[in-house]
Amino acid sequence: MGWFNALFGKRPPGPPPLPSTAIPVPAVVEDRFFSLEKPQWFGPSTCSPNGRWLISWRDSDPSGSTGGARTRGKGAYLLYDVAGKRVVLQGRLERPNRGHVADNGTFVLEDWHFANELAGTLYAFDAQGHKLLARRLSANLLGNAVSANGRYAACQTASSSTDDSVRLFLFDLASGQQMFAVRPSADAWTMDLAVDESPVGVIAHIKGLGAFRYDADGTFLDQVELEQAGLARGDYSRVIRMAETLVQREGVSPAQLREVLTAVQRARREGADDDRGWAAAALKVQGLAYEALGDAANAMAMYEQALSINPKAGLKRKLAALQKRHK
């Protein structure tokens, strides 16, 4: 019945919101924390892109004396009309966290739940308090986003022992349906998401590297761009992980292998050589790149150095085979 409701503008009822405040309410936002005198309120907040709406939440019991992990005492949230200076609606969830709000007042919140199991629920409500989505996931939530016009929402999960483990989700809030659930590349993982509406897709903002896109089907479109950014600007651990993936890829070109060598050398200078584990990994990648380029002498030298640091680097057979061929 999701398409029928979307077509005729009907929404499944959510918990009834508390009455909106009729008179203007002075509010203060400082360092992303929102405060009111009446009703008395203090909690983290985010604003819509157009600045019209603000969503704020409080992961503590009504008295404010108990917050975070607990077994009772629901937290609260409120939607504030910045232009009208009034509280539009208030509601309660067990442990509301990480809210985002669209230009039309549609907002999303994570509920981290009272229970100790790895689970969370992504909620979406419109500006009238109608529930658009309540998706319980059997993994902890790590972040979410809503599109600027309020049509789509995305979230991501942490590791668990279920099918919801380490997944990126996109939902259509008009129908309440899931559009995709994909396991992102480890190198494309992020807690900072955005959602586009035209074309529909999820944007992963990775600190220090840039923005990279998933399409409406969950296909990651910018793998090449991510790899180039990672090799050029990533920290040493990311460079080495990405370089090892590239160097073992079928059809990698000599030019790409030389880029890998340059990047790994930089990674070693920028800290990898100070960590025995990463130093051995970097030497291994250099050896693989040299071997793929046909430079057996340098490949053997790299393998020998890596094994001297970490005898379990998985290179003994490769080194022995090279030494036998080039004795």
C-alpha cells in the first residue's frame, strides 16, 4: 500500500506530536547546540540547507539526569521553525541521535535503543509529525542523511553478525521503500553522507580525499577517482592498502605501477617506516610492483627487507621462486 499512500498523500500515523508553540520562542544556537527557555530545552542540532528548519534531539531521560546507554527514560526531539521562531512539534524516542532536516521540514533521526544488542532504527518524519519511515536494522547505526527536498534518506551501519552488517542504505521516503543496501568498499567508507535527488544517489564525503558517488542502484561510480585521490593525498595506511589492491589487479599498466611506487615511497617517508607492521606492508607492495614491472632485482630486495621485519609477510615462496629463476 506504500504507492497508494504516496499517490494520495496519505501517511501512516506516527506518535501524536505535542502541540506546537503558538507564540514566538527566542532560541539560541551555539556550537551546534540549540537551547530554549520555554519549553526548556538544550541539545545538539542541525539546520536545513535553506536555514528554515532546525532539528534538535536529546539522548537523556526527561529529567536530563541519565543519558547515553540505559534501560529506560526516553529521550526527546523537537522541530523548530527558524523563520517563525516557534517549536513546530516534539516527540520521544528511546535514544534519539544524529538528526538531519530537509528544506521542507522532513527530518531523520537514529534511535540507538535501550537494549544492549547491536541494533538501531532509522526514523523519518514530515514537518507535521507523520512517520514516513521506521527501519529497524540489526547493526549499530553510524550516520545518516536526508536529501535537500526531503524525498530520500540514507544511512550506514557498523559491523554485526547479521545481513545488516557494514551496509549503506538508501530509502525513498515517498513510498517508504528501500532502494538499495550495499556493502561499500573499505576505501569508500565514511560517516559523512549526503543524498542527491537529481540524479538520485548517495555522496560519500571522505575527509582529505573528496566526494565520491553511489548511483540509485547502489553502484559505486568513482572507484578510479577514489584510488587516484587515495594515492595522492591519503595517509600512509590508506596509501599502502590502496596500493596493494591496485598492484594485484589484473591489467594494471606500467604507468599505474610506477604511480604506486611513488605513492608508497611517500607513505614510508610520512610515517610507515616508523611502524614495523606498515613498513613491512609497504616493502611488500613495492616488491609486487617491481616484480610486475619485470625488475626482479629490486623485487627480491624489497621482499627480503619485508621478511626481515615480518617473517610472516607471506613472501617466502615468491622470493624463493624469483631467486630460482634469476639465480
